[in-house]
Amino acid sequence: EVQLLESGGGLVQPGGSLRLSCAASGFTFSSYAMSWVRQAPGKGLEWVSAISGGGGATYYADTVKGRFTISRDNSKNTLYLQMNTLRAEDTALYYCTKDRISANWGQGTLVTVSS
Amino acid sequence: DIQMTQSPSSLSASVGDRVTITCRASQGISNYLAWFQQKPGKAPKSLIYAASTLQSGVPSKFSGSGSGTDFTLTISSLQPEDFATYYCQQYNSHPLTFGGGTKVEIK
């Protein structure tokens, strides 16, 4: 059974940083692209970033480009999202998803950016 | 970037109704389209990929169609567990983009 478990969310001041993690199990992690998708309170889904299975290709939404960095450690079956220079509008529930079609989703980790 | 436009943004329907949601891409995306269902307080669930292929375990009352720029999600006979918000997403090219969502409510 595919399992995705996000962690690392919390309350951070504007301009601060956080690193999210997503521990994956139940599939051959290195064979699949992975994505981060977020959902602001009461709003729709927003794709944030994706990374290829080997980690050599990364992609970002314009809203986070230059501030967020996606990475993965295939030896640890873990996906990361380093978030710098956080803004109030980055407040959201952050999900990790498996493969380009987001066939599986974690339960999310909440990031709140507020002073 | 490819814009995805869903309609309607919300609808009211009764149990047993046939419901259709549409999704339009701002440029052609072949069949690289997925549909998701989200219930309040829960993570989204994948229903359909490649425009019309049901994910494993998804009941056949859900169906998807379309190619190019115009797509539809149909629920053949709405049941109480189907009241939720539905999203489309294109995965033809990065940045991947979602539609704004369609909330299906009980009439």
C-alpha cells in the first residue's frame, strides 16, 4: 500500500524558512516523479513543484520560483521542500503526491506564515 | 502557462441525478488530464487520469471524456458519498495547473 507522510509544517514569521519532508513507502520511490501541491484555507488546489525520479529535473510554479527548492533522497525514500523567504500567501496545507498524475496523496502538513 | 477553467463552480443536485462537470484548457493538452475528488477535511483522491481511465477502485459511475481542450467528468447516478468538490488538472506540461474546482452540493 502506498503511503505518503508529510512533516515539518508549523508557524513561521514572514521572511522565515521551513523544510517540509515527505516519507514514502509501498512503492519503488526512485522510479516515480513526485510533486508538492498546496491548498490555502478555503481555497482550491495549487501545484507548487515537481521533481523527476532521479532528481535531475525540477519544476516550479511562478509563485514560488527562486524561493522554494524541491529535492529528494532516494536512499531514504524521502521528498523535501525547502521554503525560504516565506510570505503570508504561502500559508496553506502542503501535500506531497506520487507521480505526474498525482495518483496518491499524503494527508498534508500545515504551514502558517504570520507575525 | 496552461489555464484550466472548470464549470460550473458549484451545482446543486439530488440523489440519483446525472451530473456533468466540464473543464477547458487554454491550449491543447491531448489527453493529459486528471480528475480529483475532495471531501471536507480530507486529502484529494485521484479518480481519473488520461482523461478517461479510472483509477483502481474507483466505481464505474464515474466517467471521463474529452481530448484537446474540452473535457467532462460525469457521475451517472449521484449518491450521498459523491457530494464533494471536484478538480481537474492538466499534466501535459509544466507548470502543472488545476481548475478552480466544482462543489457538488445536495439539493
